[in-house]
Amino acid sequence: MSRTFLITGVSSGLGQAFAREALAAGNLVVGTVRSPEQVELFEALAPGRAVGRLLDVTDDRAVATVFDDVERTVGPVDVLISNAGYGLEGTVEETSIEDARRQFDVNVFGSVAVIKAVLPHMRRRRGGHIFVVSSMAGLTALPGVAFYGASKFAMEGIAASLAQEVAGFGIHVTSLALGSFRTDWAGRSMVRTPRTVADYDEVFGPIRAARQAKDGRQAGDPARAARAVLQVLDSDKPPVHLVLGSDAVRLVEQGQRQLADDLAAWSELSASTDFRTDD
């Protein structure tokens, strides 16, 4: 069955992998990019079925205008993949408030704007599937990417709430908690906070060095991740949270065990804070 996809951030990386696999499966893909040159390159992938649109997801008004235009001139959007975003690396203390706000503007509010733009159309049609590109750092905290992880924790929570709100409309929501994939995320696309506090050299220095050394050699295959998304689309009961990548499975499971251990160890104190009839 042919579908119409709308994917944000298709110029490279996972966004382009999602688009390529969707096109290879015979679908029509509308992809958003940031420059006219990227529009031409994207549309050349499959003339007539790859449709490029210029968009900055932090421009709320432009998001609504572009999405309404797509519905009117291209056709009903069956699948949204909210992929546009970037990584911010740095310790909490060393990262500026301005950089932290920008991270949330793009990764959270940009994604929310995209979701809100497509929802009225899907709701009226009583169907559709929304994918939110998240991260393993959105399900288990990792040092050195606190604000990136926090933006993905936010999207994991928003996606889980949204899934419950729209289930009755026949709309599915799936958050993709990605591990390390072979894209530009850890390379040219990464914003790295300058080092200013020597006290963090021991804990953060090796983390930054390891990530830079691993760039281009990550285990995750973007094409396989894209094929997994297509497989989920054909499921009668798609997951709300889908972890992709062996490293993501390992680290998320580790984080979940730590949470379970804390709950068990402190359950008596946790329950003791309720009102009691004998107070």
C-alpha cells in the first residue's frame, strides 16, 4: 500500500535514510530541508515522488503554512516522521543557557510545532502514524549530553501522552529511541560546548574523546533503522516506544534496572508520604 510521508530534515543522516527507504518501497515522500539546493538534490532522488519543501521548524507560522500547503497541493499525509534536530554536547555547568534554550527550541518546540500542524488533518481523517525521532538518551540519562537528553526525555513524555490522547482517532504515535547510528550526529552536526572547568576533565574528557573517535564507525545502520520504521507501520499494534540499536537496548535496560532498584530500595519511604487515617 502506497502512503504519503512527511519527513523533517531529509538532507542527510537518518532523515535521508527514512526518505530513501520510504521511496524505495513505492511511497511518496515530502521532505523538509533548509536550502533551495537541498530541495533540488532531494527531489532528484525520485522525480515526482520526492517533494522538497523549505522549512525551519523553529518558525511556528512557517510550519503551519508549509504543512497546510502540503495537504492541499500534494495530498493527505499518512505518516509524519519528526526527525529534524541536533545534538548538544557539554556538561551542565559548562553549557550556556542560550545553547540549552536553542536545543529545546529545535528538538522539543520545533517537533511539537510539526506534530500540532499535522494533527488536525489526521484527526479529521481518523487515521495516521506519527513518529518522533528520539534517543536512548531520552530513556536513560547519560553524562555529557544532559540538555540533549533532556530534550529527548521531553519528547518521549509528550509522545506517550499524545498516544493516549489520539488513540481513539485511529492515530498511532511511536517514539524512536535511537542508539549510535552512522550519521553526522556526532560529527559536523554536533554542537560542542567549549571546555572551561578543569574539574570536569577526568569525567568528561574521555567521553568527548571517545565520541569523536567513534564518529563514522558507529554500529547502527541508518538504512536498517528506516526499514524497521516501515515494518512498524504494518503492525496492528505498533509500539509507543521503540528502541533501535544494540547499544540502545543495553543502556536503556541498564537504566531501567537502576530505576527498579531505586524503587525497591526506597518503596517504604516513598509510600510513607501519603496521608494516614490515624494522623
